[in-house]
Amino acid sequence: LDCLRGRLNAEKGTIQVSGIENYLEEISRANRIIIIACGTSWHAGLVAEYIIEETCRIPVEVEYASEFRYRNPIVHNGDMIIAISQSGETADTIVAIEKAKEQGAIIMGIVNVVGSSISRISQTGAYTHSGPEIGVASTKAFTGQLAALMLVAFKIARHRQTITEERFKELCSELALVPGKVEKILEQNESIKKIAESLKDSSDALFLGRGYNFPIALEGALKLKEISYIHAEGYPAAEMKHGPIALVDENLPVIFVATKDVYHEKIVSNMQEIKARKGQVIAVINEGDLVTPAIADSVITIPEADEIIAPILNVIPLQLLSYHIGIARGCNVDMPRNLAKSVTV
Ligand code: F1P
């Protein structure tokens, strides 16, 4: 969040993302953006896809670097690649970048570690400035990536005039409010810990979200897998009825990322469907939402935000939940088994 504090002058509606200034014109003319990344960074890429398409109206594809490097992807001269990586050293991402670069793509790196390999092979980009990650699993790197990607998207959208000056300023002001709202979420630490206590013996968990919150559901599931070794899956809430609903019984916790958006009523009805099958519902919602104790077993309330900005806030309780579940299960949350900080082979 320091990334936000330092770069945003909400009152004047200005953004400092100096790394992209010289390429702003070229990026704005891109016919297509391909985002490549691995793990948590890939989830940040999915959020960025939704935001860039909505605000900049440029088509976006999001690819796992670990797949992109081994297939024969079509990259056109002038396509824009956004490579996202906390470490800046992930081998799959580096090889994927090189492959795209050979075919004439412009590379934008969104990395945390200054001077890392990916920052050196990128023509343009933004550092997330999230500071060193103490644990292996990305947490603040993820929120930093989202913040940097939002800043970049809003700046491009303003340049392309796909958002009005007024909307640009509104989004900047909303971003400036994020650090204070995160502090409010952290005040719920004790109640999140209690929810974690009730989930610690689960063998599986399902995370559901719609729109901007779908990638956050995926990230919630990944965090739980990484640091507590509970099998978890993330799905778009509307996909539930196309398969995962078969898993629902009294032993399955279902975590809904359900802050306000245009489809809020639909996700509340998804919760009712889970409750009707005796699933345990944990709902991440805004204050004053439609969710009652009859629908959700536990709620975590998030301060309201523009739905484009909300993913930065909504991931925080999920990270915290996984952390407390991991601790309650006696796991080493900083050094999960089998994981490496940067996967360089
Ligand atoms: C990607 C990543 C992380 C994950 C773990 C292994 O790294 O998958 O998201 O938490 O550390 O690597 P990076 O390219 O973002 O550094």
C-alpha cells in the first residue's frame, strides 16, 4: 500500500507511474494485451484483465507463463505483454517474455524486486515497491501488484480517453482511500481468527466470487492451499451449478467474496443454494448488505468501495483467514513445504 501512498495525488487526480510515461502512446495504441505470470501473480493478471477491458477497452488475454512458453502462441508485432512477477526471477515468466519479444511484442514488467531479471528485459513497467516478502507465499506483493496494475490501467484509459477526466479523478480518490479501509479490515483480526478456528479441521473448501471478485476467489483458494494444506478450489459463483455444487454438504465451507456489485442479488441467491444443501457459508460482504444470519454462518464486513477497487480490499480477509487456519493447524505459514520463493528452474 506504500505503492499507493507514494504515487497518488488524489486531490489533483495525478498518478506517478514514471516507468510507463515514455511508452504511454505505444501502449495506448496496442491492439491487444497479453498478460503472462505464474501463481498469485497470474491472479493479479486476471483482475487486471477485467479492469483493463472495462476502463481501456483493449482486448486482454491472460496466460500462465508456464504454458505460454511451451506452446506456439500467436503474438503480433506491437502486441503488448504485461509480465507480472513478485521476484522478477521466475524462469517460466522470463522464458515466456523472451519468446514474445522475439515476435515483436513490447514488454511491460510489473515486478517487486528492483533490478531483477524481468525488470531488465522489459522495455517499460512499474515497480510494485511492496518491500521484501517475508513469507514464501505472496500476500502484500499481490495487493501491490493490484495497485500498480490499477494505476497503469487508469493512466492508459485516461490517455485513450476511454474514461472521462471526472471518472479518472474519482478512481484516484477511491484508491487513495484504500490504506485507511485496509486498516479497518485488519481491526477484524480477532473475529477472522474465530472463523479460522471453526474451519481448521476441514479437508476441503470452496471459494466463489463474481466479476472482479472471481480472481479474488481463486487467490483465496490458492492461499489456503499454500499455507494450510487444505484442498481448496475457486470458481466463478455462477459456475457453481455447472459442477461444484455436487460437492456441497455439511462438511464443506464455502467462502463467498460477495461485496456489492451489479449482480449482488444473484450471489446472495447462490449463498441460499449452498445453505439449502447444508453447506457452511462464510460471506465477505459490505456493511448493510442483504446477507442475514439465515443465509451466512459467518460474515466479514468490508468498507464499501468502487467495484473496480474492491479486489484490493477483499483479498485481505482471505489472506488473514488462511494465515489463522495455517497457524491453528500448526503449519509454518512463512515457509510452506515444497514451495520456493522464486521458482528459477
Ligand atoms: C510466482 C509464484 C508465487 C508463489 C510462490 C511461487 O512467483 O507462483 O506466486 O507465491 O512464491 O512462485 P513470482 O513470479 O510472482 O515471483
